[in-house]
Amino acid sequence: MIQRVQTLILLAIVILGVILFALPVVQFASPETAMEQHLYELSARGLHEVTEQISTPDEVPTLNGLWGLMMATLIIPFLALVDIFLYKNRIFQSRWNIFLAAFCIGYYAVLGLFIWVGKNQLGCEWHLDFGACLPLICFILTLMATRRILKDEALVRAADRIR
């Protein structure tokens, strides 16, 4: 199981998914008014203020429904981990990979929704952080793993024909 290249690729997806849970994905910056600017970071764990309060501490605004982003972030490494243990059924494993790839792309739909809501509620500009590229990397790795799984299946079928 571990000697297969696609297992290592899927393990990399699990590791990147766990890292994605810890990294901020989007940074919101409020317009500068009266020498005061607020910076907020959005991650799977929620919206957190980065700047230190010089004046009176305001309450950090909240975005409702952030559980959707957290669930999308947790589902990607979970699906990849389950996918590792499906090595005995290669056809089902390749189909599971397509499902995983769809979740990687779906993560951006959920993220886009929260960027739009956060921009409207906070009245801030937004910038993507490094964490936003991790689902894309997971998507590419998923496609690579699917290709290797299908290559293994073709090799096994060719060996069965020879017998």
C-alpha cells in the first residue's frame, strides 16, 4: 500500500489539508480612517482581528455560517485519508478521487461566498493569502493520483490478459 506513488500523493493531500485548517485564507483590510486600520484574517477556525487595538477595543465582527468553510476544509483531508485505504478496489478509488477533486473545487465556491459576505458586512477590501492556493494544489495532486491509479489498473488488466 505505502509503496504506491498515489498513496504518497494522497498522503500529501492529507497533510496539505491539515495545514489548510491552520492557515489564514483571506485577509480583510478596512479603509484607513483617523489613523486607524483594522486587519482581519479569515481561516477555517473563524474571523480573527490581526491588528492591535490602540484606541477603544471594538468587538470583532462575526461572519455567520463559518461552519461551512470549516467543514469544507475538514472534508478534503478526510476524503483523501479514506481514499488511501481503498487501494484494493482501484476503480472505486479512482471514482472517489473524482469526488475529492470536486470538493477541492467546491471549496473555492464556499470561499467565494464568504469573501462576498465578509466584504459586504465588514466594508473592507480583501486579499488572498497563501492558504488559498492549497485546495488548488490538492486538486492537482488528486488528478495526479487518479492518473496513477488508472495506470495501475491498466497494468493489472494487462497482466491478467497475459495469463
